[in-house]
Amino acid sequence: MLIAFLNYQRAVLIDKASGLTDEQLHTAVAPSSLTLGALINHMALVEDDWFTSDFAGEPMPEPWASAPWGDDRDWEFTSAPDVPTEELFARYREAIARSDAILDDVDDLAALSQRLHPDGEAWSMRWILIHMIEETARHCGHADFIRESLDGSVGDFRPTES
């Protein structure tokens, strides 16, 4: 059930950002500078960070591994306008596929992350899934406002491929 809710929120975010021109995908809604393209890029990073890096303990894949985080803590947001639309969607889908492959190997939601948080404790997969549902849903809310201001589309879309 947790995975189904997470998959639904992932699909809603992709749907919210689909079918737009490059200009629309990278248009900020006043007074925010947030764009749908930046949200897609951010969520690709979040998927890889929580599942690949934190839970599985694997190194971050590109483009995250070589991103200039020391110069720009928000690089996934600020670099998004320079990434072609199809690459943004591919990046997010590939991160989801990596996350799903890790989830396929987890048979106990109490399984703990390889990386520890600053207090020395590990995260359980249950906690990570619940956090991912929350964060994905929260950003779907941002996507609602952005998409409505771009072309008037409102509500959850049927999950489709873009």
C-alpha cells in the first residue's frame, strides 16, 4: 500500500509537468522562482539520495555525483532550466527505477539504512517510504499551482507516460 501511494504521487508529478513546451516547463509563477522542471529534477535527486545513497549505501549516480554542491546547495533547482525536458523526465524515471529495484530486494520495512543520520541512528525503510510519500505529495501540491497558472489544468491527472 505504501509503494502504491508513492507510485501514484510520482505519476501525478510527472503528469503535472507533461505536455508543456520547454518555455512553460521552466516558467516560474510569481512570486516564486520554482518551476515544474526544477521540481522534477529535485525529486530525481531525492529518490537517489534516500534510496540509493542513504538506504543502499551506494554512491550517488550522475549528475549528482559531480554536481557543484559546494558552490550551489540548490544546484538541482538552479541547473534545471539548462536540462532538456526529455532528459529531466528520463532522469526522474531512472531514479525511480533505481529506487524500485532497491525496494524489490527489501522484504522487511524495518530494514535499516546503510548510512546513518547525524545522531548515529539509521532510518528504516518504512520511515523512508513514508517520508517519500510526504515529500512527493508536497511537491505535487506545488505542481498543482504552477500547472494551473501555466495552462489552467487543475486536479490530479490520470497517470500516463510523457
